[in-house]
Amino acid sequence: MLPLDPQADIGRRAWVPCPRCEDSRDCGPCGERRTCSRHWRYLLSNKGSLLHLQCPGCTHVWTHESGFGATRSTWSRVAGGPEGP
Ligand SMILES: [Zn+2]
Ligand SMILES: [Zn+2]
């Protein structure tokens, strides 16, 4: 298991399925791509639409192509933050 990245911050989360442990596979809210209270990932950083994520469950780190630019309006749909939805 990797240690949690020092950049991991519970105030910056993203709802993306973890490709390693797939813990959200059978979850209702996750299946509907809603913001689930149990299955979220630390958002370590982002470059445009590329998200750098870490799973709090298995500590897997990966990059996810979100498919859109990180504009303010679309961004709030993926990640929670001070600006919120
Ligand atoms: Zn995981
Ligand atoms: Zn879930």
C-alpha cells in the first residue's frame, strides 16, 4: 500500500470509479454517477481535463481523463470544493 499523498485533501474530492479495487461497482448512487458519500477519491491535482487521483481505500494513484476542460461550471460537477455546486 502506498502512503496517502501529502496533497490528498478531503476538501478536494472527485467521484471517479477506482480502476483497482472497483469498490463502487455495485453501488447505486455511483452507478447513476451521483456524488456518493462512501465512494470518492482524493483529487491530488489536475491539468485541464486530466485528473490525478488517489483512492482512499486501496491508495491506488492514477490519472483520469475527464473529457472536458476544467471550467468553473463543469468542474463543480466532478469535484467538490469551496465553491461547491
Ligand atoms: Zn481503490
Ligand atoms: Zn458509491
